[in-house]
Amino acid sequence: MVFMAGASERRAYIRDNCDEDSFIGSKISADGRNWLDVEVFDFSAGGLKFCLGKDSEYKTDDVLYFELVIDEFPTQIEIKAQIIIRRVEHHSDGQVFYGAAFTKINPNLRICIDEIILYKKRQYKQA
């Protein structure tokens, strides 16, 4: 995720705590050819939080490729970007959670991600 510097850190982007129905597929790759499915837990135009099993070995500052298809908007949106691991959290159940920031992403795609999250929040309020 992208954070602004200062004593009280605030997120620079609107965040979405994801539900499984929003995404058709999310995956990462170290080389752009061999892909692993991941579960995304937190998502914004600045980055994401995802989970892998205990045998994952990524570490802080690793650069990966990320792909995601969102089916929440009136049309499907495909996101392809490069991410960098900023945080690694090892949980007692063996799962490993990663916080990652987008490093190479089209600026228009960032705007699109914000619009998707705003759309989801409006839809949730109407339900």
C-alpha cells in the first residue's frame, strides 16, 4: 500500500476490503510466466494485501507481476501491474500475508481502480 509520511500515517488511496465475489482471478508471478493464484484481502489504487500458503518465500522488496480481473463494475476490468513487497506477515496457521505497492501501473488504471472501489461502496450502501 502507499502511505504518506508523517507521525500519523494515512492511506493515500481509498481501500476496499475485498469479497470473493468481486474477483474472477488474482495471481502473481516472479518471472511473468509461472503464475500462482492468490487471495486478495485488501485492495486500493496504491497496492494490495494478499495471502499465500506457508511454503511461499517472497520477502520485502521482491518485485512481482500481478494480474487481477474485477467483475464488480458494469464491465469486467483487467489489472496488470508490477508490485513490490512492502510487508510480510507470518500467521500461526502457516499462512503468509503480503502487503505490496504497485510500482509500474498506468496512471489511468489507478483512477479506474478508485472508481471501482467508489462504485462498490455506493452499491453496498444501497443494499
